Amino acid sequence: MQIKVYYYDFKYWRAEAIRCGLFVQNIPFEDIREREKLMEIKPKTPFGAFPVVDIDGAILSQTPAIASYIGKLGSVFDYESAGVSKDPAYPRMYPADDDYMGQFKCDEIMNGCSDVTSTIGATFGLPKEEAEAKRTAMIKPDGGRLYMHCSGLNSILCAQAPGVACTKSLTVADLCIWKLVAWLCTGVLDHIPSDFISSNFPNLQAVYEACENNEKIAEYVKQYH
């Protein structure tokens, strides 16, 4: 199985959940970030957007769907043929096949991350004053759309274990939350305070901190950032 991940050189959750999900499961992949190579494959992408993953010539798109697929790979990947060892701590990063509710929760969380992204994305490209007004309004507890999305995510996280997005072990949903929170609170988005998450959404913050303190994820950050 030859796996290629195509995305720009950004630490954005849509690509990081895929890259890190493969890394944590010890599944080799080619990390392609060069713009020239991205533009070469863009005509083959179903929606004309990234990230996409090429698996033996099949192009996968849509982040939640890709992440779900990647999360299951650890249980079926041929490690021996690939010449790598399977990490017993991370046999797979998606709920078990008979855990239908766990799978639903994992997908629900990842789709919630997409809602957050769409809400913020609607302010990109606006004139400075208009963007400031919209972002200021969206973080208000009373009717703010971003606040509403984050509150919804916060309410469904950590139901079975503290600091774990869903079920009781690390999944691709945790990775999505990890980098989503980092995107929201590291100062790259004007007019969204750096303490927006930590001051309002303890479960989002807890999942973020658990990932930040995970040794395997730290190893990924060291190698790929």
C-alpha cells in the first residue's frame, strides 16, 4: 500500500489529523506539500480542494471521511510487508467495528470541526473592519455562531474518559480537536482571543492538552513541523 498525503505546508487540522494519524499508527506515507506537485494532482481531485490522499492510485477526499479511513488502517495494514513494526499502543485510531455509537461520535466530532472552520472561513477576504465586526460577534455567548459551534463540541467530548474526545482511547477525532484548538488560540486569527477556548470550553481544552502531552504526538511534531 503506497500512501501519499497532499496538502500545503500548513499545520492545519484538516491535514494534521491525517498525517499524524498515519504517523501514530506507524504507517509509512509520503508527505507532499510542494505547491508544484499539488497543482499537478489538483485536476484529479474530486472537489478541486486539499487535502487529498492517494492510496495506490485511488484519490480520497473530504477530511472527515479520509480521517475515518486512516483511523481504521492500523487494524488491516500489512506492517510486515512494509518493513515496519506495529505499535501495540495504537492498534487503530477509530472506534471498533461493533462500536456503532463510538463511530458515530467520532464522525460527529470531526464534522463539528468542519462547522467551526466554515464559520470562520466565511470571514476570510472581507474588509478589515467588516471581518473584525463579524468575528467579534461570532464569539459572543449570546448568539455567537462560533461560540455555539464550540459549545456543541464541548458538550459531546470526554463523555467516557477525561481528556479523550470519544470512547476511552486516542482516535483521529482527538487529533482534529488538537489542531483545531491550536488554530483558534495561537494568535493566527485576528479578533479571536487566545483564551477563547481555555476560558469557555474545558473539554476542548482538555483534549488539546492531552494531545500536546502525548509522547507519540510530540514525536510527530518534532519530525514533521
